[in-house]
Amino acid sequence: MSDTQTETDQMEAAKPQKEQEWLQKLVGEWRSEAEMPGEDGTTQKHEGTTTFRSLGGLWVVGEGHGETPGGSDSSIMTLGYDPGQGCYVGTFISGMMTHLWQYRDGRAEGNRLTLEAEGPGFDGSEGMALYKDSITFESDDHHVLTSEVRGDDGNWQQFMRADYYRK
């Protein structure tokens, strides 16, 4: 028997914990209404849909589709809880950008999950910036995603809000 076979046989499947149960609230089909700044400084409104599915009760994967001023967009979000790190983790990718967003140090308090990620400077500025996404459940059938960027002064500035309504 190979070492790999022995290790596989000794590994037990992870069991969902209360932290993973929090994520399961996202599972289902959602329609979204988002507001974010446009290139001309005005507020742009976007509509879309997202479907979240569960992977073994440990992870959720959300696939979104929507219309933007630049055309249509698709995105994928993964979220899970890593007991070894003691925090929520995940990723986000979009068909309109080349950066792989890696969520880290996520914390859930009550009805809100907050995740941080590093990404390209906001509004095309050079260098990297710190971002924060928060998912807040207003009810079982309505959650809000807000995105913020930390400015040079250390303060957080919200630049996007999306309301999701269960279909």
C-alpha cells in the first residue's frame, strides 16, 4: 500500500461546524439590485442573479450574472470556514477583471460576515489597497453585500451596495 493510500485511508471527512452552518443561509437563488459609482461620477444601478450551492455543507459557491454599463458580467464567489486558521476564507473572480480576490480573516458576528482582501488600487491608483466585503442578513430572504476600500487616512469608504432577494 502506498503512503498516499495510507494517508487517504486515515483521513476522515470534515464535518460541518456552526461556522459553516452560517454560510448555508446563502444557498439558493437570488436576484440582486446593486449601486456603485460609474466612471462619470454618477451612481450606476445594476441588476443580476446569483445562485449559491453548498459543497458538502462546508463551502458555498455562488455564481452570479448581471448587466453593467460595460456589458454583461459573470462572477464566482467561494466561501468557507477554516478551523485551522479560525476564520472564514474564500475567493472572488469576475469576468471583468484579472485579479483573483482572496478573502481572509473573515469574521461572523450575528447576522453579518465581514471578509478582507487585498486588491489593485481603487479608481486605478497604483499599488495595492485593502478591501472589506460584508454580507448582512436583513432576513432569511434578503441580504446585503457592501464593499469598502481603506483610504490612505485609514478610514473605510463604501463604494458598492447590492441587495439580494431570494427568488
